[in-house]
Amino acid sequence: MRWAGALLCAWVAASMPVASAQKFPDRPIRLISPFPPGGTVDVNARLLAPAVSKALGQNVVVDNRAGASGIIGTAEAARARPDGYTLLINTTPMVTNTLMYRKVPYNVLADFEPISILTTTPSFLSVHPSVPARSVRELLQLAKSRPGALNYASAGFGTNPHISGELLNYLGKVNLVAVQFKGGGPALVAAISGEVGVAFSGVAGAVGFVQSGRLRALGVTSLKPVAALPGVPTIAESGLPGYEFVAWFVLAAPKGTPREIIATLNEQFKRAMGFPETIKRLAADGLDVVGSTPEQAAATMASELKKWAVVIKERGMRAD
């Protein structure tokens, strides 16, 4: 009868992941945001958490694990138990960090199960009113006439504003100097005060200051204008063909999370993003709903890794 007992144990063990997936979730879910409160990743997380809690019938708790341009929290998510109860929300630096740092404690393509590209958002390229440029073309001409004299505010090494600025340098063949701040808030304040001349800022953060005249928007980083400021052209239209940077926000789970759980999370996050109040709040913060499939999310991350490898190498964007 020993063989019968062994078979029974094997059957029970094999059945456990399926049973677990079928009753998922039966307790709160932890959503790691690897950046400080107030940034766009955190805004995404905190806007979506209540809606997803409603959709799933379990609380989704946002846990900020900031540090090292998102590496600390991302690594913690990679090490988590692959049971669907620890998730990660992240953005472009999840990919680009692996290109800028020599030692990153995870493989961005091998250590995660992408669930969905949740949202995207462009940024505004703005200047302080004291900067004598009224278009991207004029800004590039100014930068070329005064090499190294113009600077731009970055929210930290490897962040979306930093990547946006270095893409401008790469395509425009100029050298605006990145001034690193600890977050998007301080970077925006520095641009408003004139401490730095140029800034790449999120839509929600920049609109009010552009409308009040404290910043002058020269272009939007996407390939289409933004509804909040429809008169602002794209950077590509305003003097730099080929320029495009749209930050994406991905939901991911540790590698090995059961496919049934991935499918449930994909379905319920998309459902939550369809709630009218969620759509309204996301739009108010300049976020466009995507809600991709897991396969599309994986393809986006692989494509972005390839794209940014060229820019990062050419601009010498190494942290160590």
C-alpha cells in the first residue's frame, strides 16, 4: 500500500497550485511601488488599488519600497513567493536600470511574469520663461550655441525625466546637462524657480504652471498632442523628428506565478480601469488607459530594452 500512499501524496501536491489558483485571492494583495510617494508610479498604484480591491473582493495594499531608481523594490518583488499575493507596479527604469547599472539583482525579462501594461503617459518639455526659446528648434539652436551652459532638471538618475532628456541630447546632438534631484517634485520646483532652465515634467504636474505662465511648454514627448494643453505641439513636430518618449506602467508578478492567477489579475485590473470614476481620475493625472495582455506587456518590455540600449550606450549613461 506504500505505492498507493505515495500516489495520493503526489496527487495532492499536484492539485495544490490549481486549487490555490481557483480560490484566488483569499487574502489581501501587496502591491510594491518601488518609488517614493507622490511620483507617477505611486499615483498609478494608489488610484488603481481601491478599484482593484473592489473588483477582486480583497484589499490591495500599496507598499512603497523606494531606493536606487526603483531597484530595491523591484528586487524585493522578484524574490517574493510566486503566489499572486505580491505584485509589482513599475515603469521604464525597470528595463533601463539593467542597462545603466553593472549589477542589478534581477533579470528583467527572466524573473517576472508581466501581467499588463496598465497605463501610459507622456511628459512636457518646458523651459523657465527666462530661457529665450519658444520652440524645440530654438532650444536646440540655443544649446548648440552655448555648449554645456544649459541644464535640465531630472527626478534622479535613470528616472523617466532623465531618460527623456538624454534622448533629446542623443537625437538633437546637443549636451544639456542633467541636474539630479530626489524626485519629480523637487525637479519641478527647480524649474519653476529658474534654478534650472529646462524640465521634463509629467502632464498633471506641469499643466497648472504652464497655464499660469511660470513655465513655457515647448513640446510633448508623445507623437500626438495632449488634451490638457492641445496647443502644445509634439517635440517631433517642433524641431526634432523621430523623438518619442511615453512612459509605460507595468503590472508584474514574480516568475513562476500560476497562469490562472496571472489571467485573473489581468482581467480584474482591466475591469477596475473600466470603472467610470477610475477613468476620470486617471485622465485627470494625464494617464491613458492601456490594459494590455500579458503577452503584449512582455513584448513591450523586450522592445524597450532593445531601444534604450542604443541611447544609453551612446550617452554614456552608467551609474557605476
